[in-house]
Amino acid sequence: VSSDKLKILMDFLTKNKVMGLLFGAGVTSILQSSSATTVLVVGFANAGIIGLTQCISIIFGANIGTTITAQIMAFKTSNIAIPLIGFGSVLYLFTKEKKYKNIGEVLVGLGLLFFGLSLLGGYLKPFKDNPMFLEMMTNFGKYPMLGLLVGAIITAIVQSSSASTGMIITLAAVGALDFQAAFCLALGTNIGTTITAQIAAFRTNVVARRAAVAHTLFNVVGSLYM
């Protein structure tokens, strides 16, 4: 949806670091994926469109923008899941313009994500009464580094911190996770999500690889600090 105008906007808006930060946060809020933004940034860096300072400011902003997804998930999103799928399907099937078809796909994707999480919540409810499951989840709160590691591994596998965070929020909502365990797992997802940028930076130029490393360092140091 945004790729055609993104290059021009990126060059204009990232001339100073604060604008780059706001731009990264804004784009990620719209795309609902920090991975998508960081991969775009790595690609633009490899093409020589933007420099390292611009890359880092956008990546920092992307880390802020991606939290919007978690905030949306924390509300009762199951109520809007079916309308989103329905409206998105209409746009995708009955419009001829590619832009509207893309918007339709985005809406269907979001709707399916919210619908899937509501189904997941229903199936996870019985686990909150399972002593073995509860003990395992409690350990994530007792041993923060364990929670951090598990959150990172899950996110590295599914390639989406939003999906992992959604699962954590769902587990917390049904009472299967306490706050401390959920907090440690959520911090781990911030580390795991950086694997996507590292894959995207494989066999690219120095600026692109440094941008990916900056993303990883920022998330690892930030998560350990928290």
C-alpha cells in the first residue's frame, strides 16, 4: 500500500533523528509489523537510499510503533474481527484498484489475527486449572532470564513479535500467566523479533548489516535493562 511513496517520504522525513524516530513509529503503527519496517530499512540501506543514522532512528521508532498492535490486542478485539474480515473481503474481491485490494488484504489479515486470538483464548482457558502448566508458567516469572529466553525463541520461530505478544496477552487474559511471567516473556519477544532483520541483512552492504546489528543491540540491551 505504501511502497511507492515510501522512498520519497523516507528521504524527506529522516533528515533529522527525531523525524526518523516519529516516521518509524508511524509507519510501523500502520503496517502493524516492526519486522516489515526493519526489513524495508535494511533494503533501503543496501540500495544506498538512506544512511546508517537514518536507519537507526527509524528502527528505534519501529520498536515504539509495534507496541500499538499489543495495545489493540489488549482490548476485546474479537468484537471487530468478523467486521474487519467481511469489509476487507469486499474490498479485495469487488474493487479493481490494486491499492484497495492491498488495503482489503491488510484488513482481512488483521481480522483473522484477532479472530484467531479469540479462538486461542477459548482453547487455553482449561490450562489455567492444570497444575503442571501453571507451574511451568510461574517459573517464567521466578526466573526472568528463562522467560526472556523462551519469549525470544518463540518469536524467532514464528517471525512475529506481534503474534507472540498476542499469545502472551491471551494467556494473561485467561489467568494462565501472572504479570511478572508475562512481562519477562514479552521482553523476550523484543529480542526474538530482531532475527528477521539479521536474515534480511545477510549478504548486504556494511550499512545494512550495521543497521541490523543496531536493531539487535537496542532490543537486547533494552530488554536486559528492563
